[in-house]
Amino acid sequence: MNQPRALVIDDEPDICELLTLTLGRMDIDTETAQDVAGAKALLGSHSFDLCLTDMRLPDGDGLELVEWMQTHASGIPVAVITAHGNVETAVQALKLGAFDFISKPLDLNNLRNIVGNALKLEKGGDGQSRLLGESAPMRDLREMVDKVARSQAPVHISGESGTGKELVARLIHESGPRADGPFVPVNCGAIPAELMESEFFGHLKGSFTGAVGDKMGLVQSADGGTLFLDEIADLPLAMQVKLLRVIQEKTVRPVGASQETPTDARILSATHKNLSQMVAAGEFREDLYYRINVIELRVPALRDRGDDVIALAEHILGKLNASTRLDDSAREALGAYSFPGNVRELENILERAVTLCASGAIAAADLNLREAPATQDGPATFTATDLGNQVEDVQRQAIMDALEKTRFNKTAAAKLLGLSFRQLRYRIKKLGIE
């Protein structure tokens, strides 16, 4: 088997020598170039598995080379070497298509991790088949998942509640070079504020009352894999500052520790809220927003996916009960419904319909939809108040289902719903469930 080959572009002989020696110890052959022109010539005439380029070069910069490679050498992962603390340049490089970035002075352990991940790119799994649907928005989404999976850039996944943001995050992880590493999902709104630092970063024995032993944090648990920060908009501002440092420095300091520990986790995040509006309102840090939102990936609402609704419904029924099918009235009703709760709501509707259905065919009446289907004269109409009531009905049903599944244990129900106990108690009171 041929050894991997890397191209190093830097006009400093010492850096070239250090990188050549380090890569050589990883059994990687290395070619070097001193400027953009020399790099382009080598990329056009030789085959490489990896490219490392300095940001400042005599006849241009690394950003120019990164952008050029997206058209002329798109199959080669390229990482850029940036000055320490130059976050804006690093983010710009990632937006242009760089695989990752390395800060000076070079941390060789970090360098080895980046190189190792780059060489594993072609070994990533293919979970695309789990993103069902042939609508244009879903084809675009699958294409974006494939593209961002090849990068180590932070990705922010936006979309309404119930659209499948965690599924998309898992597919990015499974389709990329970190597929063999852990995938650690964290619901940022479900961790009490007073425990958040310990949960994220871990703690040492005796660092606070109740710390009876050392504990590894969620960030360290994701080392070598992916940390998925769901509902990141719910992070308190004080915690946002600490998370920003972890992302920028790639180190973590457990509560009670005097030293920081290197960490290597890719950051994916998601929320159904509008982060840019929260930034404008001072509710979310602008610097953290630009670090996690290097690439934004939007998951479409179910009502925007056309015939995917029926295909999804049949797939869900196949998992629930292969002998149950949709009749024509049910298909028509599902096609006309707006699905304020998206795919999660569709799953709940069908689970309930399978239970209530007396025959082998689910009719429109079995679906118990909360909105009249479209008429021949046009789509159904409803007021903002009607829509608000529908959303509340969906929330009420979801909470009741969770309470029944947990035998009315509110703490367990809150965990099942991805809510804090306080949030669940508030919604129970607001919706008049008790």
C-alpha cells in the first residue's frame, strides 16, 4: 500500500522542516512549496492526500489557495496555519472550504489529530439513506451534509422543533472522519445552571461540596468525536464565555483543576430559535455566534417538503406495524395538514392512529388532526389564534404522552422531553394539564 503524501506550503524553512519530520514519523511522504505559485504547480501535476498551508506567503495568502483548491483540487483536504488568536482569519478559511486550521506556535499533538482526521475522510460511513425524502429541500440538505461532513468546521443546524436536527448532526458525524469516535449530544436547556460548568468540563474530587470523586465532563467525553450542543440558545451568557474559550483554544479546565487539558472534539450546534435576533437583543454573545455558525445548515419544515410527507408516513408505519396502511382519505388529510410539530408530530399522530385504528387501514378520522384539510376551492385557512391553539394542543399531547410513559414522574418526563424540571412545571401550569 502506498504511503499517504502531503504538500506543505510555507516560506519559513524551519516550519517546513518541523512539519516534514512530524509527518514523516506518521509514515507520510512530504513535498514542500514556498509560495502560492509553486503550490498550484505541484497540485496540478502530483497527487496528494493532504495539504498544509501557511496563511502568509510571498506571492499571496493561504485563503487564496484554499479558494482555488475548491475548484482545481477539491478532493484534497487543506488545513491552514494561522497566527495565534487570529480567529477571524481561521473562520474565513473554514468558510472558504478549509478542512481545519492550526494556530502558531504549532501544537504537535493537535497537528497529528488534524492530519489523522484528514486521512480518514474517505473512510467515513454513509448514513444518507436515513434522510428520507426526494423533495428539492431534502436533496439540497443531503448534499450539504455530505459537504460539511468532509470539513472540521463548526456547523450550526437551524430549523423548527421536530424537524430532525439531531438526526442531521448524527449523519454529519457518521459520514465524516470522526465516525469511529463518540457522538455526545447535549441538551443545553436541560442542565441546571448551577451544574452546567461541572457537567460540561468535569471536576476534581473535593473541588466543591458533593464532589466525592473526579468526574469527566461532556466535552472530554467527546474527545476524538463530535460534541452536539442542542438548543444552544438556552446557554447562560456566563457559560457562553467559557464555551467560546474551549472552542478557540481546544482545551478544557475541569472545576478545581489548575491546568488545562487538550481536547479534540468537533462542535455541532442546533436551536429552533433565531440566534441572529438574540445577538441583536444582547441575549447571545456575538463572538460565540460567529464561532459556532461558520457553516449554517437549515433543516426544512415538513410542510415545505411536498410528497415527502406520505413517504415518511409509510416509513414510520413500517416501523410501527407493517400490516397497517393509509387509506386515500388519510393520505389526502396528511397532504393538506401544516404540521406545526413537523416530523416528531407526524410520528406521534401515526403512533396514536395505529392504536386507535380498528381495521388494517388508517382513515382520516383515525389521525385526529387539529386542522381542517384543504377544500377544492383552495387550501385550508386559519387564524393566528387557531395556529397558536394547535401548537398548544401538540405541546399538551406531547407532555401527556411523556407523563404516561414515565408513570407521571415529572423529573423523568422532563428528561424525556428534553426540558428542565422548571420548564416542564411551567408548561404544565400554562397549558392547564393539572
